[in-house]
Amino acid sequence: MTMRAISASLLALLAACAAQPPEPPRTQQEAIALNQSARTAFESGDLTGARRLYEQSLAIDVSIEKADGVAMNALSLAQVCQMQGEPEAAQHYLDLVLNDSALAISRERKAEAAARKAQIALAANDTRAADQWADTGLGFCAGSCPVQSALLNLRARAALARNDSAGAIEWAVKAQSAAGDERGRAERANALRITAEARIEAGNQRAAIPSLNEALALDKTLALPRRIYADLMLLGRAHAGIGERDAARAYFLRALAVASALKDAEGAREAQAALDKE
Amino acid sequence: METFPKQDPRFTHIGSKAVIFLILAAALAVGTVTAGLVHQDYFVKTVRLYFFADSAQDLAKGMSVQLSGFKIGTVDNLWLEPNATVRVRLLINRQYIHFIRQDSQARLAKEGLIGTSFIEITPGTPEVRQVENDGVLKFARAKDISDAVPDLAARIGPILADIKSITQSINEPNGDFRQALKGIHQASTSLAEAADSVSQLARSGDTRIANIQEHVNVVLDRAGASVDKSNKLLDTLGGTLATVDRAVPEVLEKLNSTLDNANSASIEMRRLMSGLSADLPPAVSEGRSLMRETHEVVQGAKKTWPIRNYLPPAEEQALPFDSNDDARNKR
């Protein structure tokens, strides 16, 4: 009797596990497939293909009024356009998210759009606009959201661009504390790097080294080669600043190796120039 | 015997005759009066209408009232009102009253420029209600010649002023018109001089044409020699063409054989293609169907437990945001 009951329960459990989850409608499936293909194209470096696929996915999401889909595709498109050197096109997609009132796009997505706006302003050396957009984003966050630490880091980077080292450190520390969880490791590394950079700018190279080592460790965990390169270059500069030329050379050599592996000619030139100086 | 009879025979029945005469006279008088009244439309059923004018000028009792050129009534009476306006009563023949609407207008008009005045009534809008007895119409005084003359004078005045200024401009010795005339005169003089030059040019042209003719003769002589040479060249060309004529059949034969080979190759190709065309579509369609089925199987497998647990969730995702992204950091 007991064996029968156990067998029946196991069968019921197996049937429950094997049962198919509910499928989204066909149009939505198409949008999902296009979004995933766009992501694959983006990760393989095909920005043109990624843009085309994201646009198709966005068109479907707009047609079925799927607010979060519209926001995600528009934000991804803004990033692709920014990387293609088309900030105006990026702004268009970001406005689509920020100016929405009909679809009720979430405040988190709007915060991310504001963060992207701040980043574009920063790339254009417009630190005032960057600050304004970062503050707008923090307003959308209203306490906590996934891009909060990124927004704080953007304020720190804007301060750093104005040679305001103290302000940059202040914002970076806030960003570090906001990026406490596991998902915020990349932003925590960014905050540490900004802190170190601000300290180097302020002439306090020795204090920058621990932050940079921590950032490097995080970036290696996340396997982000460009961040690793940036950490190594800053470490080289910090050691050179305190007269440890051998250590500096070693970091510059590692940075050169990373840049060469990435086929980043500009990065390699920069590392080689730093090596030649030492 | 009586000299005079007691009763004149002419006076017999005089009483009856007098009565008959009196009756006839009375009937004639009544008839005359009745005819007069009929002529005065006394027995015609009429409707009284009023209008108010600012002055009684040209308005008079008994004036004709017309509608579309037909007489439909008369002006019955006029009164001066306490506010100095003139109230005019019209008697309109009842049979025409249905033409007159409440928006109809009475107008003082004249037959021609200096003819007699009359009241003209416009028919009004058919949709508006018909005017009733003792109704009041709007009145407008039509412009007569005395009104039109000042208007005409005002219009002609500027034209006359323009004509005067044009005349003055023409008469002015240094004015455009005089200068233009002077210019025309000078131009005609220059034209005469130009005509002389042209005739001289024509004479000189004749001399030059004679010279050219001599040159042409020389050139024609040389051309004759060239034609002789060309004839010789054509003879040579004729010989060459004869050689080509002999060679062409051989070339054509070779070309024919080549075309035959190409034709047979084409036939072979067509045969091969027809064989393929029979086999290829089923192969393609089967391949397509196989691929579709494979796709469906894979899709189905992806949805089943436990495979689905190892696959990423089927949902849209945004690219991750990183504050360190910029144009250089593409990954």
C-alpha cells in the first residue's frame, strides 16, 4: 500500500515536471526570438545586424503594446547607436522611453534611459547635462533600482571630468555602497577605479593602489578585458607616481599584452608609450 | 266749333313719358358713376400696406405700385408723422398679395432716367411668410440721375487729372516723350548711315566672291586628281573583296559546325535539366519538410523537462548597462 502510494506520488511529480509551461502568443515569441538574435549579434560584434534585429523586435513590441519589450529594445538600440557613433539616433530611442505616457513604461527603465542620456552627455564633455540626467535617473529610482550605482558612478565621472577629485571620490563611495549585492560587482569595480583615478589626479598615488587591486580582482572575476586593461594602466601610473618604476613597467607590459590580445591598436600604443617613458 | 281743342294731342300720356325719361336719366347717371368707380378699382378687393420714407419727395397719392413690371396697386395716401418721417399707405390688389413676402422691399423707381416715378415692390424670399393686411414694408429710394452725377464726377475727376498730367508730360521739352522722339530721330539717321555701310559691304562682298570663285576652281582641279587616285584605290579594294569572298564560305562552314556542336551540347544540357527538374523539387521540398520537422522536434525538446531547465528563459532582455561604457569601450 505504502509502495503504491509512493509510486503514484512519484508519477504525479514526474507528470508535473514534464508538463509544458504556458507558451507566450506567437507574435510575442517572434519579438523574443528577434531580441535574442540581436543580443547574439551584438555579442559577436555585429552592431549593424544587432541594430536591424532590435528594430524589428521593437516594431513588434510596439504593435502589441508590450511596454517592457518596447523599453528593453529601445534601450538596447540606444546602446548600439551610441557605439556606432550615432548619439542623435540613440537620443531618439531614449526619448521613446522617457517621453512615454501611453504604455506606462516602468520607472526603472526610465532611470536606465536617463543614465544612458547622462553617459552620452559625458561622452560629449557636457558634464552639466550629465549631472542633470543622472539626477533625473536617481529621481526615477526613488530609493533603489538596478542602475542606481551606475547613476552615482556617472555623477562621479562627471566630477572627475571637471577635475573635482574630492567630489568624484564622494560620489564613487556612494556608488560603491549602492553596489553592494552580487549583481552590482561591475559597478563596484567601476566605483573603485574612479576613486583610484581621482586619487591619482589628486597626487595621492599610494592610496589609489589598494582600490585598483580590488577593482582588478573584480574585473578578472567578471572577465572584462577592457576593464582589466584600464586597471593595469592605472596601476602602472600609480606605481610610477611613487617611483616604483619596475612595478610600473610590469603593469604596463601586462596592459600591452591585454591590448594586443584584444587587437586594440590605440590601447597598445598607449601602453607602449607609457613603457617607453619608464 | 271750338277754336282751340281742350287738350293738345302732343300732351297726351305726358305723365307716362316724363316718368320713362326720368327713369332712363337716373339709370344713365348710375351707370356713369358705376363705370367711374369700376375704373377707379373701387370694387376690387385690396390689401393695405404701409412703408415709411424719410421724405415725401417724388411720392404722390395715386402713384402706381408695380411688381415685376405689372401694376398691382396704387399709393392711397401719405401722412407726415410726428418724427418727421412720411407714412405711405399702399392699396394692393388682393390677387397679387401672395407675391409679397415679409422681407419684400418697396423702392421708389423711375421709368427711364427722367420718366415718371412709381413704387416697385421686390417679390421677397419664397420661404418667408406672406405679408398681411396693414403690414409694413422696408423702403429704399433708388438712385436717380441727380444722385449718379456726383458719383460719376468723383470717378471721372482722377481720370481727367491723369490725362492732364500725361499731356503736360508730353509737352515738357526734357520729358521722356520728347526725349524718346529725339532718340527715334537719331536712330533713323543712324539707320540710313548703316544702310550706306551695308551697300558698301555688298560691293566689297562681290569682289571677294569673285576671288573665292578662282580659289574654288583651283581646289576643284585638285579634287579631280584625288578622285582619280580614289578610283585606283577602289580597284585594289575590289581585288581584296574578291579574296574575302573566296574565304567566307570556308569560315561559314566552320561556324556552322561550331553552332551544331553548341546546339547538341544545349540539347544534352536541356535533357539533363529536365531530368533534374523532375527530381529536384521533391528533393528540395522533402529537405525543407525535414528541416521544418527537425526544427519542430528541437523546439519541442527545448520545452520539455528537464532540457528546458538548462536553457535561458524565453524572454526579451535589454543589453546590460555599465556606467563605464563609452564609444571606445565597445565590449
